[in-house]
Amino acid sequence: MRIAALVVFMVAGLAPAAHAERDYPWCVFGGELGAPGECMYVTREQCLASASGRWNTYCDVNPRVRFKQPAPPRTPRTR
């Protein structure tokens, strides 16, 4: 039981590290992704491949890249 809890905490701790420190130019929007979309694609082709087969999704330029808005400040995590 303790090992399972440890694994869960380790995996949960890795999730924020998966976010890049930069804004990728292409996002998948729609479906069940919500307002921010899924902005992790370098090329339009990558975005289209990810959107393919998903219900009611489309690719578009990342709004922060399009309008050159800075990313919101990241708050430091406490351990």
C-alpha cells in the first residue's frame, strides 16, 4: 500500500515538469479540452495528427503566440 501511494505522489510531482517553459505555436481546441486547449505542437502537421480522430477538435495558432502575450507567471511549488 505504501509503495502504491509513493508511486502516485512521484507521478503527480512529475506532471508540472511536463509543461514547457515556452509557448508552442500550435494548439488543438474544441472537444473536451476546455478553453485553454492543448498547446504543445511545434508544427501544424503535429497538431493535425493529434486532432485527427478526436471528436469536434481543430488546430489553430496558439493565441499567446499570435498576440505575443507573455505567459502567466509561474508560482513556485512548495514541497
